[in-house]
Amino acid sequence: MATPPRRSPLHGSDFHLRDLPTAARAILRVVSAAAGRARAPALVGGAVRDVRLRVTNKRPGDLDVTVASGALAIARDVAARLGGAFVPLDPERGAARVLVRDACLDVTDWRAPTLEGDLAARDFTVNALAVELRPLLRDGRARVVDPTGGLADLRARRLRVHDPRVLRDDPLRALRGVRLEAALGFRLTRPTARAIRAVAAGVTTVSVERIRDELLAMLALPSAARALRRLDALGLLGVIVPEIEAMRATPQPAPHRFPVLEHSLRAVAGADLLVEQLRALRPFGEELAAHLAEELGGGVTRAQIVKLAALLHDVSKPETRRVIGGRVRFFDHDVIGAARAGSIGERLKLPTRARSVLEQLVRHHLRPMHLAAAGGVTRRARYRFFRDLRDDARDLLLLALADAAAVRGESPHAVWRRAALIRDLLRGWEERPEGAAAPPLLRGEDVMRRFGIGPGPAVGRLLDRAREAQALGLVATREEALAYLDSPPGRTLE
């Protein structure tokens, strides 16, 4: 590793305590008290970087503190003083986390004999910035410790590794570099991009949980599609999701203009645009914003899963591609794709509910198109759509907009303006009668006694049919429901 320069150039301009949120200042005071005088605590990384970038945040957010030694004991003490949760991250190397209110505090031991040496071993120079807590809290300001030229890189808006070995030491930093590039609007330097490509295969040695968290963080960005494209260009996307390689090589017939992978990345870009500009989907914007912010477990939101579904909705087109009578067909790619997406979600250890929503969206992504092709939505079709999709109906309709826009490379808002069916379905089931929320008219024993059958799938099918008739207002009593089941099941409902 390169030898740090003399101490005088290591310190940049002043960092002011007032630039930190009030809650962050309070936490840092507790850290300083817990660390004592001998352990030289310093604020490091993203909090310093963001203040220098003038990124304002009223919440404390993520705070990283490095100390000469004793990180675990300090973190445990801070958690006790603040009533937070203590989480040992890497006890052997001295790394722990404190979760308190809106803050996440990481405390780590130096990885070198000095603070400057510790910073020089960090991932990107813009994260290798530190401010010693003691003078900061005492004087209200302190000089930024900058051994690798991070302040100059901030001014130039570039991402650079001080030494390629930091990527080899932890290949996950390659993914982090792509995320930071998209999040900060910076650009990876060419040597850094080459170094990332060189370690791409090594990402397979990283724990799945860490990979998942970086991928989800990218999907939370307004420019998730840009980050995914950058992952692909650097050879990382195929390492995380090997299924995309077959998607890349699979062309599609008209009206599609793009191969499967390009179409899917464009669908993610459409989902980005929809999520960031929900107000354009009048009058549903506010409701959709609240819906997409819903957590599906482990901090994963519906918005992130919609974007992941946009990437994976056609994941099984390569394996289902057939040429029949001169026409290219992808039979059952929605059904097979749902299982494939579920396997990917399981491999990435997504929370159970998030994985279920992902499968649901891929399984039904063709449904709005089929409803449109039918020339209208009958009461029965509307009922079944919301019965099958339930809380995921709005997610599916947004995915349908992004998918349709990606066929020819349009804006999803252009599709929205002519998509009367999607607007209609977003209004919900306006004709929903009182019977839809009422207790069911029939029980299993009613059906078994009426038709002389025992327990089994047939009973469930008959109960579903009776429930549908009740919800549609066709029957209102037990006797009417039983009589309805005596009629042919194919009767139409307009």
C-alpha cells in the first residue's frame, strides 16, 4: 500500500459541528465520553463526506466512528447510555453497531497503528475522511483528516480507490462503488473501474446477505436502472443474478424493439420514473406513494420489489422461447418465471413476504394485457383480478405501465395517458357490493351435504364459486347460493 504523505497535507479545511444534525451531535458526545481520552475517537466516512457535499439531513442517519481500540466496549456503553440496541458485527476485528431511534452508529477499531493508516485502508477516498471528536466537540470545529486525497476527489466528483488491494480484500466494495456512483452522481475513475472488473468474480465469496443489502440499496435509488446498467458493464450483475446472461442473448419479435435484458432494464428505468413522479398519476399519486413505502419485512419496501420485478418479469423467456408456425412464442414464461424469481429471491435471502410479492408480480405481469385484449373488464374479471392480487394489485399495475413502456422505449407516462384500463383498475372495484365484505353464506359441510361429496379440492372450488357470486351480488341467502351452485359454472356476468 502506498506510503501516506507527511502529516501537514493530511488535514483539509475545517469541519463544523453545527453542520451535523442535533441528534447526531448528542450521540457523538456520548461516544466521546464512553471512549475516554486514550482511544482517540474520530467521526469517519459518509457523515463527513455528506457534510462536505452540503447534503442536509435533519435526522442523525448513519454515523461511523473509528477508535484506536475497544470498539465493542465503547459501543456497548453507548447503547446502555442511550437505551439503544447493541449489535456485535465482527467481534474478532473490533466492530459493533448501536441502533438508537433514527440513528445507526457503527464503531470500529483502527485497522492500522494510526488513524491515517486506518483511513488509507478504507474503500474509496471520499469515504477515507475523518474528524477527531475531541477538538470537534470542544471547539465546535476541527480539521478534516485526509490522507488519500478524498477532499480533492469530492471537489472533482470522482470515486477512486487509493489502492486496488482494498477491493481484493473485500470484493463487496465493488458493488458499493457502483451504488455510491449512482447515489452521489459521481464517476468512477478509469483505474478504479478496471480494478472493479478485476475483482467481479470474487463477489461470489461475499456473504449473500451483504450482496442482497447492496442490491436493495441500489433499488432504493431514484436511478436504480442506471446502477444496474453500471453493474452489468463492470461484469457484476451477472455474478449477482446469473440468469441475466441468457436474457441478454434472447431477441424478441415485434412489437418489441429490444432483447429481453435490454427490455427489462428499460422496464426498471420506467419503474424509477413512476416511483419518482407519482404525482403525474393523478389522482392516485398520494395513495400510491404511501403504498409503495410499505415495508415487506427487513426494511424492504414495495417500491424496491416493483423494481426488482421489472428486472425479472421476463426472466424465463429464454428457456420458454419457441418458434411455432414461424412465430416466436414464450409459452408460460409468466408461470415459470414466477418460480424462477422466487428461487432468486430465496437465493438472495429476501424476506418471506417480499419474495412472495415478487413471485406474485412476475406470475401475473401479463394479466392487465390480457384484460385489455379481451376488450373490457367484466364484473367477474374485475372481481377475480382483485381477489387474486389483493394488496399487490397496485404494484402489478405500475409494473404493467413500466413493462408496456419498455416494449418500444416510451415514457411510462405516455402509456399512462392512453391506458384507460389501468386507470380504471387503480380506482379499485367501485361496484363492490356489501356482500364482498360479508361473512360467506356457505360452509364446507353445506357443500358436502348438498352434493354428497367428501372433503377435498372440489369443495374448495365450489365454495370459491359461491363466494364470488355472493361478492357480485348474485346471491344473498344460503338457499340462493346453493341453487347457484346447481347451475352451470360457465354462466356469464356482465
